[in-house]
Amino acid sequence: PHGKMRFLGLLMSQLQLEHDGRLIWTSVDLDFLRLNDTVPRDAFEIVNHFLHVKGVEVGVFFMEITKTRTKVSLRSAGTVDVCRVAKRHGGGGHRFAAGCAIDSMGLAVAIPHILEDIGEQLPPVEPEE
């Protein structure tokens, strides 16, 4: 348990915010898993915590499975149908939780590709009065 919590803390320290803080994401490559002596199953738990961050509408976790295959886990607070994003890439799920595995696309290519898909679905920011 201690090692798992330490690992989740390391992942949390690498969180990235996009689209005015409405999209949060992080990623893990094979070397990071090996260095931290953890299993993919433990890493995927982090995505469930993303929606607890104030203002976040979508959370995404990317994991390198091989140098040419990336697994993506998506969560939504409701404004974005993450299943739609996952289905575009051969995955599935439902409106609030979905995922996919992208073949022939490494981590460095998959991340901006998926983030762009999500960004297109995010509603415009309402101006403050």
C-alpha cells in the first residue's frame, strides 16, 4: 500500500492543466513504471481522482503499453461525452467513463491527438459578469 500511494503521489505531481483548468491529464511511460516498480493496474486508479479538482470537467490518463501502443482512460463531469472520444479510437464506455487503446500511435503522438479531440468538445468558457 505504501508503494502504491507513493506512486500515485508521483503521478499527481505531474498533472497538467489545459483549457483554463477544465481538462486535467497525466501520462506514464514504460520506464516510469519500471523505475517505480509498479503495475499498470495501480496507475489507472489516478484518473478517478481527477474530477475532484475544482473546475475540472474532463480527466485523462495516458499509459504507454509499447512504443507504438497507448492506452487512454477518460473521465467526465458531464459536459463532454468521453465515450465519443474513445469510440473515435476504437474504444468505448459511457458518457462519464471511457477508454481506448490506440495502436500505431506512441505516447508522444497520442497525447496531443486525444487532447485536441476533447478540446473540440469542451463548451466555450462563459464570460464572468
